[in-house]
Amino acid sequence: MHKVLKSVGAACVATVAIGVLSVDAQACEAPLGFIAPQAPDPAPMDDLVKLVETIEIAVARDQLVSDADQLPLPDLIDPKSPLPQVTGTQVLTTGPYGDEGSRRIVCSEDGSTRLEHVLERERSENSDRVLYQIWENDSKSARAVEYAVGEVVVTSLSPTRTEIIWTTGFSLREDEVEGALGRIGKWLFRRNYVEDSYQAHMAGTLAHIKTSLESGPTN
């Protein structure tokens, strides 16, 4: 179950998001001698610029997990996403990515990279939850984002239906986001990147996962 959460989560400013737990994609190599910088201490989700997307999928939770487990991160993300597409990942810690404390580097088609870190992972009888952080995203489109925190909750609604709630919170770099335009620049960035591009990425990715899994041969 924890692997689907990895998947439904990273897109990750990240394109987290979804793919927080999927199998590793094609080659994405950290530079020789690379040492991941310390992640910023994340603020509570309610203190961040927050987006929430929810979807119900007509697949049993265990089947959803099993099917999503088999897909690399790029295959889980909406191919029409306005954010740069993911091309590969590399785990930076011992063991599989998705365990609490695990980290990975994610490569995107625009040549950018970002780091992802699983902060918490919980499981109960009917639901699974993963909390993760994304930082050091050097994509030009995310230049004003200090870090992002994502939370994915996968809940069994019935023997044949599963709900996914995906929340992403952004900590913005005030100097970058305001720039010469001051508060207008901050508003424009939140409107164009966070509320338009990233929310479209989240909604599109969940819809893509729904279509892929509901039309699968195992459904």
C-alpha cells in the first residue's frame, strides 16, 4: 500500500506528487559526490499556500495499490500536465523509496531536478497516509518556491471504491515572488503557478490515474 502513496504524492513542486511511491523510473543520476542539502523545517500545512484535490476511483483499495505499484512515476502523471514531465528518479537512501525517512532525486524533461523526502507514513485498517516534502527544485517555473509539503490519504470507501485526497502546501520565497512588482508579483505567482498550473497538474494527474486504473484489465 505504501508504494501507491509514493506514487500519488510527489509530484510531485514537485510533480508529487503522484508517484510518491511508484517504482523507479528510467535513469536519473545524482552528480558524482552529490550530498543532498538539509531540508528546511516544514511549517504546518495550514500555514502554507494550500491546494486540495479529491477523487473517487471505482477500484478496490488493494487492487488500486497493486496496479499503481507496477507503474513508474512518469506513467502516473498526467501527460498533459502544464509542469515539466518527470523523466526518472534515483533513491538516495538505503532501502526502497516510500519508507519513512527515505529520499530521492527526481529528474524532469526541462533538465531540472528536485529532492523528495518521506516525512511520515501511517496505515490503518481502511486508510493509508503519507506526508512528504519537496525542496531544491531548480525548475525555472518553481523558482519562487522554497519548498512544498504534500499529503496523500488513500481511503477505502467500499469493497469497490477508493478515495484519494491529495493536499499540497507551498512555502514561497518572498524576495523571488515579489520582485520588482511587490505584492502584485506575489499575487501573480500564486495565481499563475500555484492556483493555475499546479492545481491543474494535481487534478489532471488524479484524473489520469482514475482513467488508467478503472479501464485496466484487473478492474
